[in-house]
Amino acid sequence: MPDPSILCVTIGRGRHRHLIAEYKHLAEQGCKLVELRLDFLVTPPNLKRILAERPCPVIITCRREKDGGMWSKSEEQRLLLLRQAIAAGVDYVDLEEDIAGSIPRFGKTKRIVSYHNFQETPEDLTHLHSRLSSLNADIVKIATMAHSPHDNLRLLRLMRATRVPTVAFCMGEFGQPSRILAGKFGAPFSYATFHPERTMAPGQLSYQQMKEVYRYEKINAETEVYGVIADPVAHSLSPQIHNAAFEALGLNKVYVPFRVRPEDLTQFMHDCRELGVRGLSVTIPHKEEILQFCTQFDNATQEIGACNTLVFEGETRKGYNTDYRAAMTSLDEVFEGNEQDSGLRGKQALVLGAGGVARAIVVGLARRGAHITIASRTPERADDLARLCRGKSIAFGLRHTVHCDLLVNCTPIGMHPNLDDTPFDAKYLRPEMVVFDTVYNPEQTLLIKQAREAGCRVITGVDMFVTQAALQFYLFTGHQAPTDLMRQVVRRSISAVRY
């Protein structure tokens, strides 16, 4: 069994005392490897001062501007600095491909031979790796820009196939899965930044995110992979709540955000097996298109025509819609009924929006005998949805003319960062109405706040989000989800967002 992969935290500060203080702080927090970026120092690097008391192993790096660094002095000075670091016996030194041959091995310092490409992920990665390996490398480092989720698999596959220890990952939002899954595919370490606002490369995650959210140092070859596919995906809170639940139950699983565009979906689904994916949460814009990749789905999912959960069992891909179940659970509690004995029967429901969540909710409302009106800014989708639920559609501008018992917002209006927007004017809210906002970030949207002020009963997006995530968790793992923990994590994550 190979040693578990560890986190290397990169520090780049302008002053020596700040660099040294953060180095010591990380070691006290249990960090096992730190990369010190000497190119960020505004005064000439003083190696004796920096290395006087090494609290944990260190990589010394001095990156040129053309390689994404800050070093603007002469190349001769840079090479001298790297040779001095080796002479001082640092644990690792990072050498770019074009200089590695001119700096000989000395003492116990291990050589990281690195390649950075901020434009693309080259086609011939095997040849590139062979070139780097031939330069007396103890570790090969390859960092490239991803332009599709498939680039992640190409680099992860490369790491798994090589004999020379390799750290290979993609930069950019598409590339985050490769950073999180590097250890599963054999990387000796993966990089993180000291602070989320001081990233050293596009898409880099912070030490806290990698350690506490993704539990990077617990990931190994047997770790099962789950994730969310969306475009965009950075706003999703699903990784926080699912990974917290995995940790609470002691499960060797990790939940990863995958940015997947519509044009990437077919290739990504093909890549899932090799990535080790066992289950997916599916959100905008893939909830309808994903059905073509399901080999099985339940009746509700088929009727809705949208899927938000995919479970992989061998060659079988089972599709579910936990949005539907979660929304109906929340509504049945408020209206004191269920599908067989519905408190919604005969009630007037106004649904704003006609996307995947709206489809799930209107199917449930129709099954419970509600009279449904759909108002959407895309009339064609509203008409289609009205036919599905035997309701009616109206122009979005006419939504205030509907006298309803239940108002459901399935649009993103009011979502962070547009906190001052509401899909429904407050003057049309009545105390006898139930208002259900599917937006969960923030939980207290302007619509929810104004509904409370009007005396309405409310259902927040957090209620639905946690319930659907708990259902997904059960489908993924067979275990009951720790819903109280999930709710705490969601609310803590939302409150941490700077509005």
C-alpha cells in the first residue's frame, strides 16, 4: 500500500516575517509539507533566515513571470538562489524543465521537475512526462489549463500509469476535480493555498477546503467518488453537506464538484467509470438531458422528464428525482396530507418558472389534485409544463392576477448575489397563502422575508435542499442521512458568504 497523499500548502508573501509566520502556523495546524514561493518576496530572499527553524518539510520555488510567478530579477540570480537552497539541504527544490539539466543533484534535496501551461492541456502527455522524467526527477509536476472536464481524466490517468512519482493536475474551474482526486490516482501530494483569497494558480483550493471539506489526506485508491454536475458549479453547497455526512458516518467516499457544459455531457458520462464515480447529483442545465444516459428510472422521474440523481451500479445507471420527493414532503407537512389523502386537493397553486425543479413540483401537485397555473419568462416551456400537469400557463407579467393558495418560486430570482430581487410583489401576498421559495442561498430571500411580514406560512429553499440531499445520500450509500448536521452545514456555509 503506497503512503497516503498529503497536502502541500503554497505560501507567497512579500515580507520575510509574514512568510515565516505562516510557515510556522501551518506546521502547528498539522501541515506536512509547505512550498515557499521566494519570487513573492519584495526584498532579496534571505535563505538563512527563512530556513533557520524548519517546522516541517519544505519545497523551495522561485517562479519566473513567464511561468506564472513574480520573479523579475535576472535569471542568473534565480539559478544561484535555487543552488543555494539545495546546498542548504532543503527537502525539495522545484526546477522548470529548461533549467533542470543545468542544476546538478546535491545532497539529500529531492528534485521536482515541473511544467506549467496556462493555455491548454497538451495532447501528448506521455511524451511530455518522459521528457521531464529524464531530467533526473524525483517527482514530476505537470500543471495545465483545463478546457473541459475530460482534461482532468487525462492527467489523472497519466499519474496512475507512471513509475516516477507524479503530481499532475488541471488549473481553472474545470480542473478542481483533478486537485481533489490526485491522491486516489497516486499523487504523492496535491497543492493548496494558505488562504482562499490568495490563490497561486487558477482553480486552486485553500488548505481549509482541501482538508476539512474534501478530507484530502483520507482519500485513497479505494475511495468512492460522488459529485454534482452543473454549469456553473462553483456556487453549489452540495460538496459541503455530502462530505460532512460522509465524515460523520465514517464512509470512505468523497463528493466532488464537476463543471460540465452541455457539450461535455456525453464525454463526461463516458469518463465516469474510470474516474470511479458511483453517484451524481444533477442540476442546471442537465436535469432533462441526463435521462438519455439512464438505463432505469422510477415512475415519477419518467413522468417529470427530469432527473437530479444518478446512481451507478455496475452497468446500470438508475435515475431518480429527489426534488420531487423533497418538495412534496415539505408541502404535505404544511397542508397536512399526503399523495393518497391530500391537503392540496382543490387548492390553487401558482408556480413561477418552468425548469427542472418546476417540473418536479408540478407533477407532485397534479398528483395531489391541485389546480396549477404556471408563469414563466419562457412561454414555450410553460405551455409544455401546463400540458404535462393539465394546468394552464400565463405570461410572467400576469402572475399577480392569479388568486392562489400556494405560491412556488422555481426561478433563480432572489438568489445570491441578487438579494434585492423578488419574483412576486409584496403587495399581492395574503396571510392565507403558503409561500414556497426553492432558492436556498440565501435562505431568507426577499420573497420569504416579505411573506413572513404578510403573515404567510413559508417553506424555505433550505428545507427542500436538505431534504432532497438526504434522499440522495440514502440512494448513494444506503444509510440514513444526518439531516440535522446537513442543515447546520448549509446554514453555516450560507452565513459565511459575504453579501
